[in-house]
Amino acid sequence: MFEDDEIDEVKQERMERAERQTRIMDSAQYAEFCESRQLSFSKKASKFRDWLDCSSMEIKPNVVAMEILAYLAYETVAQLVDLALLVRQDMVTKAGDPFSHAISATFIQYHNSAESTAACGVEAHSDAIQPCHIREAIRRYSHKIGPLSPFTNAYRRNGMAFLAC
């Protein structure tokens, strides 16, 4: 839209991490990665409108508003996936590190069920992001730091974290 000389440092770091990740992919993984990067919320505008439940709104959002919402949704998902990848990286045991068998100090296991343990435990050797990575990413994303952090829960009154890029 607007030409801006400023570089979004967070987005730049995210793109650099993705680029480093692609270096270790084979051709099939890279093709899948490229295909998933091309997905957007604006290409399936009718499904996105249905998901937003625009039909029940009194004032219908116009095309520009929908493009803005689609961009914000895309960036929010990108940040969430990037943070989930970092969470997964934090949870991986590192060879030669005697303390890497312990889960990161910032990781919280919310559920103690066998299903939850299997989703992120030793049994799960998949490179895919697991639900526990997403939960931890959302927890980290919504975690406030600072002396007034206990008093800044305005968006979490109903127990839901407020996610926006």
C-alpha cells in the first residue's frame, strides 16, 4: 500500500527463521511449504465471511474492510505459527546438553491426561506443530510482563486470550 522505509523487524526475523528452515527441507517438503505460504484468507472470501458470520451483522463490511481483516487474520496466524515453532524448538532435547531433557521453564502443561501427554510427550516424534505448541504459543503471546501485569487482563475477562497481530 504505502511505501515505507521502515522494516518490520519482527516480520523480518520470522522470514529469516523460515528461510533457515527451508534450507533443511527436501524438495517435497519445500513444495508443501511454498504451497502453504500462498494460502490466504482473501482467496476464499466467502468462507472467511461465513466464518466471521457477516450475515448476522447489521452493517456489512465492504471489500476494503474485508481485505484488512483478511490481512490481520493472516498476520495473526503467521505470528502464532512462528511462536509455536519456537515453542517446539524450546521443547526439543539437545544432544550434549544435560538439562535439555527437562521441558523449558516457560512451558506449562495444561492437561495431565494421556491424550495431552501423547500429543506433546516422548511418543510424538513428528516435526509437525502439535496442539500443545499452539496452546503454549497463545499463553506466551498473551502473557504480560511488568510490575502491573496482574492488572492488565482487560481482554481476558471471559477466559479467552485476545489475539491480534
